[in-house]
Amino acid sequence: MDLSDIRKLVQLMQRAELSEIEIDDSNTGLRIHLKRGPAGGGGASVGASLPSVVQLVPGSGAAVGGMPAAIPAGAPAAAESAPPAGLPPGTITFPSPMVGTFYRAPAPDADPYVDVGSRIDEDTVLCIVEAMKVMNEIKAEMRGEIVDVLVENGEPVEFGQPLFHIKKS
């Protein structure tokens, strides 16, 4: 992939108002991750001309028909920095692994998968993110307790958007 291809991806991001895009090419072993940041340190800028992060790393993602491979449900690691203000120590922010629609329950009339205070383990389903008519169950992949649910049922979510605060155990 050359610089002109990267520029085309940046233009695509601007036209589609995407904040982040990731492409894995198994033929060349190339992985590209583009993320737009705020311009000038202020709020997000629609006119930002270049991504704030361009990451080219060899990888082995699978692509089908020239389209980028789906991002695995556990792809983004939870933010393990200092706990958000006002939350107990050991609390992390659990991000969305993909763009889609957030659902707290498997059906409109069903109970939510988890609520504040719910104990979770690695296999606990936290929510569903619907992407391209596919219902993706999002698992916790850690042990802990739900401290806060940050997204309302049926809301659209972005890749990396905080979904839950979890106190790890």
C-alpha cells in the first residue's frame, strides 16, 4: 500500500464521517489502523485533514473479497489507566469492539444481560452490538462487577466508545 492509497482512505473517512477505520490484508500481511483526532486540541473537527494515528504493522488478518476482516469481539482492550473520577479503584472502562447498535438484552421483552452490581466472569455476555444485521454477543473477557452502564438500549455506538465501567476482581 502506498501513500496515495492511505490518502484515499483518509478521504473516505472524511466523506463518511468516520472517526476510525481498520483494514487487515492477509495477502500482504499489512494491517492499517487510521484514527481521526481533534484538530488544535479542541473538540472534534469535521475539517481535520489527516488522521492523528496511522499504524502500519504486519499482521495476519483474514480478508474476504477485498473487504476488511471483521474485528473480533475482544479486539480493543479495556482502558486500564487510572479509574474514572468518582469510581472505585480497579475500575476500568469497557469499550465497544465495533460500530453498531447497542442492545442490553437478547429481545425487547427480555431482562438485560447485566445491570449495575452484576458479577461477571470471562464468559458473561454483557450486551449485543448489531452490525450489518448481525447480532454480535459481546463477552466480558474478565472477572469483576458492573459499576455503570454508559449507553442506553438501542443507541448507536462507535468503535472504542465506552459501554460499561467494570470493577475488576
